Amino acid sequence: MVDFSHLFPSLSRICSFTFASHFSLISTMTFCH
């Protein structure tokens, strides 16, 4: 069985990190244009 209590915090951290990186990338592309 998978320990979801340990998996969820890391998963949410990865999701927030990817969202922040995508948001910064989009904002950079917008400012360049």
C-alpha cells in the first residue's frame, strides 16, 4: 500500500513549483512581446 499522507504533501509541492515556473515563463514571454 502507498502512504498517501507522505505522497500528497510532496505532490502538492511539485504542483505548486511547476505552476510557479509556468507562470514565470508565461509572464516573461508576455513582457518580451
